Amino acid sequence: MSIRKKVLISIGILSLGLTLFFYFLFLNIVLTNFDRIEENFVRNNIARAKATMQEQTGALDTITHDWASWDDTYDYIHNLNKEYEETNIVSDTFSSSAKIEFLLYFDLEGKLVHGSYYDAALDDLIPVPSQLLSQLAEKKELFHHPSTNSHHTGLVMLADMPLMLSARPILRSNGEGPPAGTLIMMRVLTDQRIEAIKSVTSLNFSLHHVHAPLPHPDSFEILDTLLKEPGKSIVNPLGPKTIAGYTILRDVFDHPLFLLRLDFPREIHIQGHRTLNSLLWTSIVTSLSFCLAFFLILDRLILKRLTRLNHDVIRISKTAQTASRVQVAGKDELASL
């Protein structure tokens, strides 16, 4: 095999080696960084979804505070005057003003003084379901207010209904006591409300009760992990095109209530692969161009002249013309030889 072929093969192997080196370098650096960015993106949106749910319950708590710290409400608990009921406990309050389904008044002993449930289908107020009242009566913490600023706000599951709840002590308009009882407002976390939150946040999320069957096979193991590690969130790629994020939403009593799942298209991961492919092709072209240029320079400076010298020596050897001379131009080591 000629030196030229050996050099050409060596340069080809070198080019392939450089390409593989750059591929694994880009794979470990570029794609890993893109996947890390994607994971942070999902985790940030998990936090944003949780914050949005807290904002929703916080908005309900603001309304509850306005109603609970009000002289009219304070007086109503003591005298149950009909004027208050006819003016305030009406359908418009539930559907338009407060946007709630449940309005409940309790005395200092936690006994129900008045309760109304707004049925949107009937557009009317109906009695509160007894199952909900019995379950609510078991939540003694809601009726305990060690200070005038104490309150209970969050999510809860009552009578198989997911609810946003706010409980406040009933005080005078100036915020002073002593408390006359407890006012509780609740919103049902309906599909329409969830869709509205998804529309505002532009997040594709779903809520699944931790004790109910889960619709996604991957959710069972993840739920077990999250229940063992409170406050943790998990990011799980579901394939080359979809990634999901999970966390636990806790209820007003700090117990696990919902598994929150967010789904995202893997646009960042896909862009990472596009960048990786671009860099790979760039490295291939650069490596081939470098090797080709190196071979052409080596061929011009050494290989061609060496081939010509070899050809002349063989010619002289075959013709036995010892007076013949070889023709090698230049002033380098090869010309001197």
C-alpha cells in the first residue's frame, strides 16, 4: 500500500474520530443543558400552578374577611334578623357578587345558625346537603380562632365535592371582637372553574384526588414518592414529544388532597436535538474540510514529490543509466536528499 493511501486512510480515521468526539461532547453538554432547562421550565410552571390555586383561595378569603368583619353580620348572628337575610343572602350574592356556592354561619360552639347552598342549575338557594354539614362539623379546627386575625383558607373535599374554603371569625367592622361565631364561604372547584384557571395561566393541568383511581399508569409510583416526600415535585418525560410535572396539593388541614399533573410538549428538548444535529453537521463539515485541506497541503509539499522521486529512482534502476539525475525542486530536506 502506498504512503499516499496510508495517509489518506489515517486522515479519514482521524476525521471519523473527531466527529465522534464532537458528537459525544455535544450530546453530554448541549443536550444535557437543554434537558436541564426543560426540567426547570416544568418545575417553574408547577410552582406557578400552585401559586394560582393559592391566589384563587386567597381571593375567596378576601371576600370572606369582608363579610365576617362587618357589623351587620355580627348583629345577625345574635338576632337573626330577616332584613339581613333578604338583603344579603340572595341568589345574586352567590352567582355574581361573591361567586360562591356555600355560605354558612356558625355560633361560638360551632353549631349552624344559617346555611345556604346555591344550585346554579336551578339558579336558586336550597338547603345545604346534610352529608356536607356532618363532615364539616367534624373539622373542629375551622371553628377555633385563637386571635381576631386567625383564619383557615385552602382546599377541602366534602361530600365528594372538591371545594375552596375560607373560614373567618365574625367580628365588628373595625376588626375587634370578641368573635361572635364563624363565617364559612366555599366554592365548588368545578370543571368550568378549572378550565378558567387553565385559560388564564395557559397551563394544561389536571387534578386527581389522591384516594381516587388515577387515569395515568405512570401516576401511581409518582404519587407514592410524593406522599413520602412532602413538598417535592417530580418531572417525568413521557416520550420524545411529551413531558409531565407532578406535585401534591394539600388541603386546608395540611393533608394531601390532589395530585396536580401538568403536561407540556417537549419543545425545548426537540430544539436541543435540532441544535445538536446542527452542531454535529457543522463538526462533520469542519472536520472533513480540515482533513481535506491537510491532505492537499501534505500531498503538495511531500507526497507528490516523494512519488516523483520514487518514480525516477525506479526508472534509473530499470534502465541502468547511472548518469541520469532525479528532478526534485525546492530547498528543503527532500530536495537535499
